[in-house]
Amino acid sequence: MENLISIFVKSIFVDNMIFAYFLGMCSYLAVSKTVKTSTGLGLAVIFVLGITVPANYLIDKYLLSPGALSWVSPLLGALDLSFLSFIMFIAVIASIVQLVEMVIEKFSPALYNSLGIFLPLIAVNCAILGGSLFMQEAEYTNIGEATVFGLGSGVGWFLAIVGIAAIREKLKYSNVPAPLRGLGITFIVTGLMGIAFMTFMGIKL
Amino acid sequence: MILLLSNLVVILSAILVFLAVVSILVGVLLFAKKKLTPQGEVTLTINDDKEIVVEPGSTILQPLVTMACFYHRPVVAAVHAECVNAKFLRVAALFWPPRSTSLRAVSKPKTGV
């Protein structure tokens, strides 16, 4: 249990997808104009990461990693299909995103309209593929750890996008120098938030 | 020969694994599509006299434009609402001023002079 909490806190604060690795910046910058929309996208990313990371964990453990196919036949024990990781992970991510799109369109058409093109673009959000690849690299021992890592990464991304959206909403009323208005000041604020998040790196978990 | 055989095993198993996983994903997506997206056709009835049969899932404006039904600007703005799940919709009751009524007649009558 302690291990799971450690993975969760670490993936949110220490290994934050946005502030530590700068992954998923495209939709982070484009959909962070209002807190409401960014909350919706953040929740969708948590959902997608929470499903794709454990799904990809199972695929990696039982199909792709060296010796994974030995459960089918001992003769296949020597096979290493890890070269298929990228294409398999992306296929799973694309399917789950399609599923999420259908669910959101059915139950929240308003959110579906406000997310617009960025909802299908979650499929190519590098934070999602990054989550699966980091999971593969970390060699988690069970699916629980992988799920907690996926959810934690999603929550970290959610925190980042909601934080920047809240700041941008307030920035509308600030006297920002003309050349920095818009994306310029957003990049600077993101950098400052990244520096602030670096303070968590000292935590020993 | 042994090298060739082992490569063949790797290639064949990679193809099989890939096909199996993709088939499962496609199956899940088709099942979800069947359960989540509206099926069949939608009938739009305009002013009780004109019926259009359209595919569900797009905005209500789309079939109206396709059928060359042109409206006053405020009506078009109102029609922009989504109509995903409606099976039967009375456009007349919801948005459309009666055909014989012009916009000026619908707007508030001027008082005074």
C-alpha cells in the first residue's frame, strides 16, 4: 500500500508529465483558456491514462516482453516482440480515445463541442504514449502499480492544465506587455510553474 | 536455416499477436458504437407540412441547408442547437416564426410616435 501511495504522489508531483517532462504541451497550451474546458480535457486525459496504462501493461507483460508468450507454449518462451510496443500502444490508445469520444458525445454534448478537435487529438497527446512508455521502462511488478501510475500521471496533467487555465483567466485582467500577450506569457508562466514543481524533486519516497 | 526458421517464427507470431489485439479493439469499438451512438433515421417535421428524413448525429442546421430551406437570421442562430437523440422534432413549434410572418411583425411593436 505504501508503495502505491509513493508511486501516486511521485507521478503527480515529482515526475509530472507537463512540468518535469514537458509532454502533452500542444493541448495544454491550446485548451487552457478557460478552467471549465480544461477541467473537462483534464478529466478525459485522466480517464484515458487510467485505462490505457494498465491495458498496455497487460499487453506488454503477456504478449510483448521477452519470454511473455511462454504462457501460450514453452516453445515461444524465447520470443521477444517488444519491437511491436509502439504500434500496439498507439493502437490501444487510439481505440480508447474513440471510446471516450463516443461516451462524451453521448453524455455531455456541451463538453464535446467545447473540446472540439482536441478530444480526438488526445490520441496523439504525447503524455498518453509517454505514460505507457514510462510504465514499460519502470518495469512495474503488478497491474495495480501500473494503474496507479497511469492515474497519477493523469492527475498531474490535470493539475497542470487547470492551474495554467486559472492563471490565464486572471491574466486577462493584467497589464501584460504587448509583445508577450497570449502564448508568450503562457510559456513564461509554464516555465515558472515548472521551476516551482522542481521543489518536489527533493522528496524521498 | 535455423536462423531463417526462427525469424519466420518471430514474424508470424508478431503478425498473429498484432491481428488478435487489433481485432479485439475493433470489436470493442463496434460494440460501443452500437450501444452509444444513435441508430436509424430522424424525421424532421417543419410547420406540419414538410418532412425530411435525415441521418442522426449532425446539427439540425445541416439538413435544412442541404434541403435549401432558408430562414431569417435569428432562426438560424436558434436552429444551431444540437439534435442528436431526437426522434421527432417540430421545428415550427420550437424556432420558426409562422411562414406568413415577417421578422418585423414578430419584433416588438414600437410605442409612441
